[in-house]
Amino acid sequence: MTQARTGLWIVGAFGGVATTTILGLIALRKGLIDQCGLASELPQFEPLGLLRWDDWVIGGHDIRRSSLVCEARKLARTSRAFDESLVENCRAELEQIDQSIRMGVLWNVGPTIRALADAECQTKAEHPWESIGRLQQDLHEFRTANRLDRVVVVNLASTEPPVDAAKLPAAWTGMARLLRDSAETTLPASTFYAIAAMDLGLPYVNFTPSLGSTPPAVCQLAEQRGTCHMGQDGKTGETLLKSVLAPMFAHRNLQVMSWVGHNIFGNLDGRVLNDPVNKQSKVVSKDNVLRHALGYSPQTLVSIEYIESLGDWKTAWDHIHFRGFLGTPMVMQFTWQGCDSVLAAPLVLDLARFVERAHRAGETGLLTFLAPFFKSPIGVDEHNFERQFQMLESWVERTSQAQKSP
Amino acid sequence: MTQARTGLWIVGAFGGVATTTILGLIALRKGLIDQCGLASELPQFEPLGLLRWDDWVIGGHDIRRSSLVCEARKLARTSRAFDESLVENCRAELEQIDQSIRMGVLWNVGPTIRALADAECQTKAEHPWESIGRLQQDLHEFRTANRLDRVVVVNLASTEPPVDAAKLPAAWTGMARLLRDSAETTLPASTFYAIAAMDLGLPYVNFTPSLGSTPPAVCQLAEQRGTCHMGQDGKTGETLLKSVLAPMFAHRNLQVMSWVGHNIFGNLDGRVLNDPVNKQSKVVSKDNVLRHALGYSPQTLVSIEYIESLGDWKTAWDHIHFRGFLGTPMVMQFTWQGCDSVLAAPLVLDLARFVERAHRAGETGLLTFLAPFFKSPIGVDEHNFERQFQMLESWVERTSQAQKSP
Amino acid sequence: MTQARTGLWIVGAFGGVATTTILGLIALRKGLIDQCGLASELPQFEPLGLLRWDDWVIGGHDIRRSSLVCEARKLARTSRAFDESLVENCRAELEQIDQSIRMGVLWNVGPTIRALADAECQTKAEHPWESIGRLQQDLHEFRTANRLDRVVVVNLASTEPPVDAAKLPAAWTGMARLLRDSAETTLPASTFYAIAAMDLGLPYVNFTPSLGSTPPAVCQLAEQRGTCHMGQDGKTGETLLKSVLAPMFAHRNLQVMSWVGHNIFGNLDGRVLNDPVNKQSKVVSKDNVLRHALGYSPQTLVSIEYIESLGDWKTAWDHIHFRGFLGTPMVMQFTWQGCDSVLAAPLVLDLARFVERAHRAGETGLLTFLAPFFKSPIGVDEHNFERQFQMLESWVERTSQAQKSP
Amino acid sequence: MTQARTGLWIVGAFGGVATTTILGLIALRKGLIDQCGLASELPQFEPLGLLRWDDWVIGGHDIRRSSLVCEARKLARTSRAFDESLVENCRAELEQIDQSIRMGVLWNVGPTIRALADAECQTKAEHPWESIGRLQQDLHEFRTANRLDRVVVVNLASTEPPVDAAKLPAAWTGMARLLRDSAETTLPASTFYAIAAMDLGLPYVNFTPSLGSTPPAVCQLAEQRGTCHMGQDGKTGETLLKSVLAPMFAHRNLQVMSWVGHNIFGNLDGRVLNDPVNKQSKVVSKDNVLRHALGYSPQTLVSIEYIESLGDWKTAWDHIHFRGFLGTPMVMQFTWQGCDSVLAAPLVLDLARFVERAHRAGETGLLTFLAPFFKSPIGVDEHNFERQFQMLESWVERTSQAQKSP
């Protein structure tokens, strides 16, 4: 039996996470690396029959012109994220994928991201509805050219400034009308990609804190087109730790008085987050977990600062001040030294596989069982990582059993 | 309806954990402190109808002569564990409890613990069976004098050297015969207290890494006398963290290459653990968790060192070296600065309440649902803290429902 | 021979550092504490013949009404800075000193400090020259009432917003004229106290990052009145560490690429520094050291955040990213958990003693040999702590020898 | 003017530090790296007229057969110490140097080091005096073949077990007689190399904690042959930090109550130190500094543990518990993540240059001004790093001035 070929379309395809994801996928195919870091390779997910690495075809959008080899070398050299020889060994495949990367859109991305964009992209005069049409044309050509059964669209582009979601139309018909009738919009680029993909019936994943498919009107579109989606903001490091440590304090009835988290790093994402407007989306997303997992709101502080020399190595220091029995104050501190792109990339591959499987199984709407992968899982109140992981395991059980039934 | 009065009999009653437990119980009764640090006060345990703080009467064994006021002051002054005014406010009650503390036994506790004992205790010439009889006489008098329905016995004494459990008789009859017939034994003091208690039908908790009720023959005794027990080694700090962090690494398929944990502290427990023989029991117990929670054995190192100036403040530094995607090595480190007695004491009160409730409900044998409180929960393979906590929650549900049924 | 009695006049007398300084001085007199933390008690300073603790009389200014006992208890209870029994043992002496604390001035302290002030202080309508006259009247009365030979004035008040020093008159005559002729001024309170003291010939120490005696015109006043002074910003914790660690990196030719320092604490000083305007004075002062000690400017980040639960315990995390041989990047991190007032108070006593000695020896102008005590020592380019300490030792040698000569 | 060619003869030439030293020297010559990490390149040392990198010729002894390319690749791959492309770029030069590496000696190196040795080396049956003769023959041939004016011998071999120096003869004549007359000796290999070199008039540096040239009889030999030497144990990381931090605590009169240092790493040196006998030499050396720099002995603990996954990356955690004013206990902690070979290698080059210069200037005996480079500088009581550095600067000044005089 030949397995169907599936596309993975990456928005922000020349970014650090995207480059590492693509490099990793090629390296997996060539047997150059093992399955380390890939949750979807855990034994409990075997019954799902997830796609193999050979089954995926890559394409994407970006607002900068670059080449994957150049971006991968930068990660190897300036950040020591991985060995440069890995890039050389995957060079031909990376160069071929460069051919499938198209020009993205810049709607409401803020001046810092806009400044990074290619001149052609910056000066493009398009009506909102034209932008969506162009994105869909790119997806359509990718699907046809590669004879793909399915395409999973994943947003890995830089964090956009926050949008006042309360002012958006609640229904898809209203939002569609606005996009068609007005030359202006408050919707950000991430939502354009979500609409373009889901209107074509393709599943969509928002791995960033940007708006993406979060608005109710876009969720409605997903239901109407019979496709699925999830977000938002991949949970890779400090927040992942919060989602296992906070429940521990809660179960011991230890009162967290303050939780301070300072994050420093120096990649492109860091440069964008250095703009206070873009940073705000991120900080809110990182801070949510504690309140939910503890059941109350201790004083918290989350900082994200751009320190150039660190490159892709995100270092977090967290200081947790808590009260124990008899009111005695105690302290836990941790430092996390993780390579950001290398932590995120396998989650992107995991998500692509799980979402493809869910779409194949006919799931529509929000895939809430993917909560363990997100800092702010849409539609999910559970922020305890272990219980989120159990949600995923339950879905696996249901889906595997459905498969076996006639 | 007047609730039954219940005894809490503490082995090692003048130790730091015991002193803090007793001081805390009095302070709770007098409304001097809040419920911080007490898991049994969490809302999900309300349906159980646990005993109130007023319902408990305290007594115990120790091998040193001292007074609770003196021990509590030492914790306040040299360790800054809590404010000395708290001790003064509970002085009368502490002095009264001193009257209910009896001389313990020294069987196979090793030279370091023996050297701490009172001269009378050291020179006592007793046959093993006489020792058990004396301990039971103490428990009997305590129960009668205070007209108690139930007595929960908790072992908080210093860690004994390890015992080769494989050489012990497998059945209670065999063990009982040996204790009766021979003037010598390899059984340690902790097992004497366990036998004394359970032979009288009293529930027993082993909060230390000592042997206690772990031998199959002693487990059999529990079943025969229709009582319940659990152990071993209270999970207060570094190991608690391992049992939430290791599953996180496992769920992300991040390969832990090495996990180093250095612990330093300066209380009496630390002085005993400074003896390599006694330390061995502890290190084994702390190291178990990783293998179970990860599913493989990374290189591990656990050190426990006596640093006098730290007093009761146990400071742990853990260095976790792990491999991510593409084989990239990364590091997480944490430091934990916790006051040992203050972390352990509320767990002792929690355990006493849960065990009393289980005994009241007619549970016999090992109370495996108490796993979240122990480093090495007897009879339990689950070392993931969240899943252990769910075991406890399931029991609560079962027990609460049974209560409601006619 | 009876030694002369000397006054120590503290600006900000009810603050945390001041309260701890005064409590410590009393405790030293009564033999309740040892000399720990007092540099002036080191053997190398013995030849100086510094004043004994009995020789000092305390008074001061503050803008809040309070009592030293109340402030000291707060430090003991909410911050666990020291044992409350120490306060009780010094109660009578503290209450007596309350009588010698007068109402200060609020010139250009910024809205955050102003909001903390007593209503009477806030509404006082005074011409600048009247303010100086009132402060001098307080000092005069203190000196007369206690028959003091000398009074050392030390500024311990909250950090004021920065002042554009370039716009101030360069000469004392110009500044004096402005103060006399205009109802308004840009000079902050700290400079008012400096002028008031030095115009009377009294030595002045600025232990804060506020302007104080730094303007050239005020330095000129010191010379004209034959008195001495020094500042600014006491070097207690993180910056002290920078001034020993940065030279180490320099001597090994290890290139510091970035140095990030995050400070969190929760005392009154922290609340004032939470106002970005006041914080700016502090951050600049803390950041100076690196540039001087390294000889180049790596990327630096200094944050100071108010975390209420920490009280007086200032916790700093520093992350130092450096390049070694072959360009290999490496990392040093440190955390510093120090009690702010307890670290600062002995330095205040040390400075009072050294300054008194210098004044007695006839020194005038800037006392640059006190550089090791300050983050931004006025008129000193040396930021290597060890070499600053050697400057102090050289002065001791010179002064001790002068003493011996006929 | 052509500058004289000088040899650098390395004992332990295939070890991690040696390999990095040699690789670095070649890379400096080829302009592939900058001067980062090299103290001798600081501006204050310019007047000395130190040798240029082109002036050095490399040779050495080792007990293992290997190749520098192979050892360098291992450091690049398993430890990520530097980029592998650097090795490839220096390949030809490294292979040529392999030709000048001769078989060393195994006298009293302990079983762990012996087990690492080549079979030929292990089975060699030599009289002590023959061993010295063979080593000298190797040095002689190296000097002749390369027409060298001078050869500096540096010991970088693994740490030997401690030797009871008190039992050794005090004078060189006595030691020489013993070596000639007896087939056995308690002298370790490191001392054999020292004797071989200095007996030929060559300067010798002991960069390890092994005995080397420390015995008085060997010091006497240096004086008699008019040559110079220094040791012992290069100061690269944790101890370097102690020698700047301990003086800071001393100058502030802050009482260090305990100083705990845990070191973990996984290179060959670590494997040797995992043998408790070899480790003892190291721990003693690391612990000396505190006592001298503080003037008293707090409780200290130094551990060095072999954690394979860390490779050459030595990670140290230090916990410093100190008492401040009013007896308040506080804590400083630091972690140091340094690549051991990369930290040590430039110091070896620095020492070779300074020792060559001193020998050229006619210095004989111990070069105590090199104290800042050593954990246990022979003949030096000063353990304050800054003051040690000033000793070096003073020598530079003296030597530069002597140069200028006619």
C-alpha cells in the first residue's frame, strides 16, 4: 500500500524554527539523526499509524528573501545550535525546497517586522481580499504540482502586536464581508494565512502568540469547511516548566508568593520581541499558566530581553518564592539553557503528524487534545501539563480503536 | 455527634520533623497559623470528613531525653525555621506532651545513632521479644490513659543502615519465632515499632528510608491483624521535583544524559547521614525515581553532605544534562532552599489524617494511594507525581461515595 | 583622656538602612552583637584610633513620621532581617533617638517619594534658602544640645530622579545666589542637606545615587569651608561582585560579550525604584563599573524590580557570557541573596568612623580613598575593588604615620 | 634581527589541554583565531618583548599512542569545545608535530593512569636513572634536530596520587644518589621529567597538582643548574573565582561560615580523578586558597565527580554561606560552565612565554611572580588574585627597565 503524500506548508519558512524543522526532517529521512526530541515517536503513539518522514513535502511563505542553507549555517555558526556538517549533508535537499517558498503578506505586523521584509513585499499594494486570493493560489499550486492529498499549514512567523479581538465580527460571514468590502483591516497577517488555508479545507496550526485562527469567526470558518486547527504559542521551555512545577506547589498547598521569570536570548525572534508592542503578546501568553495551575494569582514578572551574544540559546532564570507550613518562606530557582529552534522544531513535526492524523480521521474544529504543545491552548482551561498529556493519550486511544472497528 | 479521639504516636518524637509537627498541630488548634503546606486541607479532600486538629492526642518514643520546647527553640534560633515567639505561645502544651514520650529501642541503628542515645537507653539489656512487649505496653498505656479509639504510629526517627531484606523470613510466623527464640536479630528498630503497632491492630506509617514495615512478613502481619500501613521515606524536596520534572523530559522525548543532585544541610538528620552506612539507605531511595519515571537509567549522582552552618535549611543543586533534537545538548539546573522540618511536618499531619480515615473505612494492608507522599512508595511502580496524586484523588472519590451509600 | 563626643546625623533616619544602622550601633555598645560585617574593625585599621561605639550620638532628618522601634520590628517580622528580640533589647535607646529626628525637605524628590511624606512636610511652603536655614538650625541645635565636637552627616534617603548637572552653576557663589534669589530650583533635597552640612563645616557622605554633594559648586563649598565629603551610592552587593569579577575577566583576557543583572526586592527603596524616573539614577550607577573595569563596553542589562514578598532580601541573578580561547563561548552565573539593610548598615558605620578620622586629621575636599565603599566614587576612575581597597590602606598608613610624628 | 627559535616540550602531549594548546598555537600562527584568552597579549605586557607565535617549535612525551588530529577531533565532536573545521585547517601541522612525541615514563602514577598507557610503555623495565637518561636523550635530540636556543618543559599529564614529600631527601645530592643506586623509588613521573629537564638547564613548569619540581631537592637542582621553574596546578576556573571572591568577603569582614564547591566533568582528566587516590591531590590543591585568603578556615567541601556526558565542559556549583552584620546569614551561589582545555591552553602559552623571557633575563629558581597562574603557587603565601597579578606586573616593570639600561 502506498501512503498518501502530504504537504507541510510553513509560514515564516526562513526563520530559525522553520529552518531547523526542515533540516531535521531531511536529516531524519537520511538517517543522520535519531528520534530524540520527537514526542510523536514515543511508543504510546505507535497505534496511530502516523505518516513517515518520507511522506512529507515542504513549502512555505516568508516576507524575507533568503536561502535555507544560509539560515541553517547561521544557526550552526553563530549559535552553535548544531554541527555545520549536518547542513552540508542536507544541502541539496534544502536548496530544492527554497524553490517552493513564496512571498508572504505584511498586514498589521508592526514596524519592526515590516522593517525586516524584502522591498518587493513592503511595497506590494493589495486589497485584503486579493492577499487572501494570492496566498490561496500559492497553496493551490503547491498541492497540484506535488499531487498532494493533504496540506498542513503551520504558522512559525515572528510574533505580531496584539489585536483587540473584541472588536472583530463574531461570525465568518461578517468577517468575510469586511475583508471583501474594505481596503483596510485590523486583522494581522497570521489570520490571513489561517483564513486562506481553512477556506480551502486545509488544517492550520498557530505555533506563535499571534492572533492566527483564534477569532470566533475564523473558528466558525473551520467548522463550515470541515477542517481542523489549533494554537497558540508553542510551549518549549520556561512555560513548559511552569506547567509541571505550578501543579506541584498546588498539590502540596505551598503558597506561591511571587514567581519571577527573566528570559534572555539573541535570535531574530528576540529582536522582534525587543519591540515592546510585539513583546506584549508574548508576555501575556507566558503568564497565563500560573493563574490557572495555582488557582490564584501570585505576583508575577516575566521579562524577555534581547542579548545578542546568546543567539538562539534562550536562557531563563526563574525565582519562585513560596510560603510553607508555619508561614516559613522558602525559595526555588531554576535556570534553563535551551536552544530555542532546536526545542521548537520537533514539536512542529509532532504537530504536523498529529494534525494530519486528526484530519484523516475526520476531526473538525479545535483540536483541544493538542493542549500539551501550547502555552495558551485555545478553548482549554487545563494548564497542568501531565493532565494535558493525558488528554492527548485519550484521543490516541479513541482514534486507534476507531481505526480497528470495521 | 462527638468525634472519636485519636492518638498520633511519633517515633523519634524529639527530632526536628517531630518537633515541628507537634508545634504545628498546637498552633493550628490555637489558630496561630493558617493551613499553608497542608495538602489535606485542599478543597478536593473536603468530602472525606477528615479529623479536626482538636481530635488528636500526641505521644511517642525517642532514644534521647530532651524537651519539645528546647528542641523547638533550637530550630527557631539556630536554623531560623520559624519565629521563636511561636514556641513561647505553645509552651504549655509542648511541656505537657513531653510527659507522654517514652524510651525507644536501639536495635541495629548503627553506631552513629547509638552514640546520640541516652545512657539508660544504650545500656538496656533486653531480649528482642521483650523490646516489642515494652513498646506495646507504652502504646497500650497511652491509649487507655487518653481513652483513644485509634492510634496512628508514625516513624520519624533517624535513618538506619540498610538491612539485607532477602535474608529475612518471608512469613510472619517465621519472623515471630525468630524474635521470640533468639537473643539476636538483624531487624532494625524501625521494624520493631512497626511490629509492635500492627500486632496491636494499629496503623503504621514509615516516613523514613529505614526498613520499617517493608518486609513481606510484616506486611503479612498487617493483613492478619486487619490494619493498614504505608512507607517509605517522605518526599519533601529534591525528589518531589524529580517526580514532576522527569515525566516532563519523558513526554517530550528529551533524553536525560546525566542528572546530578548535590544536597547540603546541617541538622541532626544530616549528622546521621554523614555516616556512610546510614547515608546509603537514603541515596538509594532518592535515586529510584528517575529510572522509573524516565524508563531508562541515565548516569546519576546523588550526594548528601553535612554542612553545619545550614542547620535545617536543606539546599539542593540539581544539574540535568539532556539531548534534544539533532542531538543538541542542553542544560537545566535548579536550586531548592527548603527548611527540611517545615516541609516534612505538614506531610506527617496529612498522612496521619488520611491513614486514620482509611483505617476507619476498614482498609487493610498497604495504602498504595498514599504514593505521592513517599520517595519509595512500597508496592507502587508509578513515580510520576501527578499520576500518584490522581491515585489519591480516586481513593477519595471511592471513599466519599461509600460513605454516602447506606 | 576622654575622647570627644561626635554626632552622626542621618538623612532618611526612619528608612531600613538607617534603622538597621542605629539598631546595630546600640547593639554594639551593649555587646549584643559581634563585629561581623564591619570593615573598620579589621586589624589593618587599628592604628587609626577610630572612635569607639560609645562616642557617637545619633540624630537625623526624615520626611515621614514614624518610630525606630516600629521600623525595626517591621524589618524583623516581614523581612526576617534579624531577630525581633534584638529590637526589644534596644527599645529604650531607640525611643530616645526618635526625639532627635526632625522634619526633612522635599525639593525635587519626584512624586513617588513625595507621596510617602507626612502631610505637614508636603504642604510646607518654604523658599529654598529658608529650607537650608531650617536644616542648619536642626544641626546646630543637635550639636549644642549634645555638646558635640563634630557631626558627620550621612544621606540614606530614597533615590531621587536624576538631575541635569550640566545646567547647574559651576561655582558656589553662583549656586548660592540662585538659591537666595529664586523661589524655584532644580536642586534635589539631597543637595540641600549637603549644602546645609558643609556650609557649617560638617563632613558629608552621600550613600545614595542621588545628586548630593556631586556638583562642582558644592565641592567648591566643601573646600572653602575646610570640610570633607564623599559619595556616591553605597556598594553593597551585585555591584561589589562586579568590581571583583570584571577585573578577573580582564586579567585573563577573557572577552565579556554580555553581562545581564536582574535584581528583585521588596522594601521601601524598591517601591521608590519601581518609579522609572527614580530607577534611572540607580541603573546608571550600577552599570558604570563594567566599562571601567573591563576597558570596553559589553552589552549590559541591569534591571531592578519590586517584588513585594522579598521584603528587604535583595536577590540578584547575574549571567555573564564570555569568549575564551579559540572563540569558545562560556558562561558564569551567580545569585546573591543578601539582606539589603543589613549589608548597608555596617558600611554606614565604617564611613562615619573613617570620615570623622579624616576630618580630625584635617583632610578637606573629596575623600577619594573611600572609593571601595561606593558604586560611583566621585573623582575616582579606579573600579577594581582590590585596588580601591589598597587606596584606603595607603591612606591609613599615611595617616597613622602622621599621627606618630611630632 | 632574527629571533632565536625556542622549543615547547609538553609532557602529556596527547591530553586535552596539550592538544588544545598545540592547536591554538598553530591557529594563532595562521591568523585563524584572535588573542582572546591570552593574558600575555594584554597591553601591559608589551614592553617585555615576548616571543612571537612563529618562534615556537613543539615536541613532547606521552604514555599513550595517539595522534593530535584524532584527539582534537574528539574535543570538537564529543565536547563541542571548538569547531571541527579548525582542526581540519590545522591538520598538516598537527600531523607533523605527532612525529616529535616520544614515549614517557610511568613511575608511581597509580593504577588508573597506568591502565591508560600503551602496552610498550607499561612493560618497559627501566632503572630510575635509565628513565631520566632516556628522557634527557629525547630532549637533547629535539633541541639538536631543531637547532633550538632554549626549550621550556611544561607538565600537562594526568594528576598523580599524592607523595609523602617529608620522606624525600632534602638535598639534590641525596636524591641523585638514591635514583642512581636503587631500582625502586617513591618519586612520581612528574618529578622525573622535572629532574630530566632542569639537570639539562631547561626551565620547567608544573601545570598539574602532581609533585613535579616541588621537592626542595629538585628546587636545589634548579639553582645549581642556573635554571628556573614554577608550579603547581593551573588556576583556570572555580579556584580562580575563589581567589577573587574570598578577599572580597575578607575586606568587608563578612564571615564565611561554609563554602561548598561541587565540580562535575567528563574528560580523561575526570576519569583519572575519579580514582580517589588521584583525586586527593586535586582536592587539597583547590582547598588551600580559602584558608589563606580569609585568614581562617570555614567548613569547606570540594567534590570532583566524573559525569561522562559533560565531556570537557567543567561545571562547578559553589554555595557560600556567610554571616553579615547582626549575625544575619546570607548566601551567594555561582555556577561556572567552562570548557576545561580551552581555559587551560592559553595559560600554558602564557606561561611558556613568560618563563622563556625570565630564563632569557637570567632568572633562576622559583618564578614566584607567576603566582596568578597557579592554584598552589610554590613558595607564595599570597592567594589574593589581584595582588598576585600585581606581583607579575612588578616583575614586568623591573624586567622591562633592566632591558632598557645599557
